[in-house]
Amino acid sequence: MADIRPDHYAALAGASILVVDDEPGMRNFLTKILRPRARRVDEALGPAEASERLDQGHYDLVILDNIMPQKTGLDWVGEQRKLGFFADTILMTAYADLETAIAALRAGVNDFVLKPFRADQILNAVTRTLDRSNLRRDNTLLRHELGSDTARGQLLGSSPALAHVRDMLRKLAPLDTPVLFTGASGTGKEIAARTLHSLSDRAEKPYVAVNCATLQPDRVARDLFGVVEAGEHRAPGLFLLADGGTLFLDEVAQMPEMVQAALLRVLEDQRIRPVGAERNIPLNLRFCFATNADLQTAVAEGRFRADLYHRINVVNVHMPLLRHRTEDIVELAAMFMQQFSRALGVPALDLDQDTLLRLSRYDWPGNVRELRNLIERSMILGAFPAEFAGAGQVTGDAAIENLDLVMQRHIMNVLDRCDGNRAEAARRLGVSRKTIDRKFAAWSETGEM
């Protein structure tokens, strides 16, 4: 096989690797090659120490010698698979006979390296194994995402309410603290969670979203925690596939009671036990949760565990209603218009001032999701519904008048949220108190209050 160029060793950058060999020279040789390229490389003197290492942390790859004093590498891999061992393995051996190859396949070994070998040979084997593993994981997560209703997009808008959310996400990004996103349906809770993930040092690792309302009771343990059956079949669950990244649990209030208890243990120990396994597998996860329900009420009514509620409600990021950030409607509508124009292959509709004014006056009970659906439906039909359709492009004094009405509505919304406190409303709007007073005086004179 042709040697792989050094830039093809990129798969190593985020990998955690365990080297198992009783010979110090071989361990030193491997760690010297791998440590500068991998995220983490640990050593074990033999099978017993390797088992202890697996109890302490999860590895992407284990490289082990076949002939060791305590037991063969193949025997050790076979035993660990039955206990709960999901890492890929590369076996180092001086003998590549058919019997060893068959036994290796049965034990779940992913690749062989024949001794003696050069540095580029082990690097090539490691890269091949990690690439295949990453491809399997990505395919599994892609199938999961295609089978679920996961939101994609960006937090768009310049309103003070959204600026507060962005500020919170920036502060939380470098931490591993669990985050609970609350707010009405359609306010962008999952998009905020994805944004938090992208801002964190976990951005290159998986982001996995799970809708708790769609979990099937007969499959929930297998889907989340994985399964080990008779040492032969093993499948990592979503928790393990997300290892190193972020796990987002949406509609957490609808989580089945049995899952609530299991999740509490995972949060407390950062470990999972796959179905049929005898080992608790350590995890490295950032947990995010979301709900549009009142969890305190659910706790009081016995539908949600109080201990779990206090465990996930460490930091609460509340997503604002669209009617409380009406100044963002123009930007959001324009973005959705561009997206659907490209996707549907149709020209964009005219967002004239009259249409924008009517959009800003609507209450949006479905929030940003409802606005997105309205734009998509209007693009398909070729026109806005009558209640939103404008009378054409508004110019001159009429445009100024309509824009002033949009501004008035937004100021009134902010003032209402501040319980009539004009100083606090001015602070949130980023203007002076005198500006607010002048606007109210003008509106009083024209009878628009």
C-alpha cells in the first residue's frame, strides 16, 4: 500500500488512544510517534492495567500486542467486548496465520500490524482505522438526524433580547455546565444549543439532538446507552456516539420516567452502562436540555423528578418570543426568503413596508417557526396571504409613517416587559431616557397613543 502523506493523519488530532504492551521499548516507540499527533495517548503495561484504564475513560482506539505474559491480546479483547468495550483495536503480532486472523475477526479486531514495522506503517493503520470509525459514526448520526425533526439555522437578529441570549452563550461556551433552554415552541431553543456547541472547544466533536417525546419505550435504553449481546453484537448508543461533544435533549418534560432515573445517574457519574454490558463506560459530554413546559409544575404534579430538575436547571437560557423582538422580523423574513428562493427555484417576493408593518403587528403564537412557515408557504403560492399582503412599495411620507409605527410597537413591547419603567426600557433599547420621553410626547400630540 502506498504511504499516506502526513496531512492525511488529520484523523488523529481528536483521537484518544491506549497503547498496551509489556515491552517498554515498543510503548515508548508508539507514544513518541502518536503523542505529537493525537489528542491523548495513554499507556498500559499489560491486560490488567488496560482494563483499569477502560474503567477510567473511553478511548477511540486501542493498540495492543498479541503476546503478553498475563494473556494474549486476542483473549483480552474478547473478554472486554463481553463486558462493554466499544473502542476500535489494532493488533500487533509477529505471526499472521489464518487461525489468528479468524480469531481476531471474531474478537472484533479492526486491523493488524506485523512486527517489525516502521513509523509510517503504524500511522497508516491508525489513520485507516480512525477514518472507518468516524465514517461509521457519521453515517449513524446522519441517519438519526434524517429520521428526526432537528432544527438548523443561525441566531439571527439584533434585538436586545437576542443580544442577551448571545451574551449568555458566549459566557457558557468554555464551561461544561449543563444548560436548560426554556421558551415557547418555535423560539429557537435547539438553534441556540447548536450555537453554544459551535462556540465551545467541543465544536469539532459531534452534536447529537434527541427528541425525548419520540423515544420508544421498548428501544429507549438501546438507542441511548447502546447494547452488548452475547459478546457478538455490539452497538454504541447516542450517548457514546456523542462522546467528546454535546448531547441535546429536547422536550425533556416528556421524557419517560425510567429514562429520567437513568439520566440522573449519567449526569451524576458521567458514565453509562449499555444493555447487556457489565462495565460502566465513562463519558465526556456537555449536556443541553430544552422544554417549552413549566418543569416546576411538572415536578409538583409528580410528572418530573425533582432531583433531576435541580440537576439540569443549573443555568437557564430563556428564548424570547418573536413578538418581543419585532425589530428582528425584517432580517429573519429576508433570510427565509433567500433560503426558499434558492431551494424552490422561484423569485423572492417583495417585502414592502406595508407587508413588514403587518408582519410586525402580528402576535406570532408560533414564533420564528411560524414566520418561517409563512414565508415558505407564500413563496410556494407566489403571494403573501391577504392579511399580510402589502399594497405595493411604499415611499415618501407614507414609508416614514409606517416605519414609525413599527418603532412605536417595539418600544411599547419593551416598555410592557419593563412594567412601565421608561429608564429600564431605554437601557434595553440602547437609547437615552430622553429619546423615549420625546417619542411618547410626539405620539401623544398626534393621538397615536
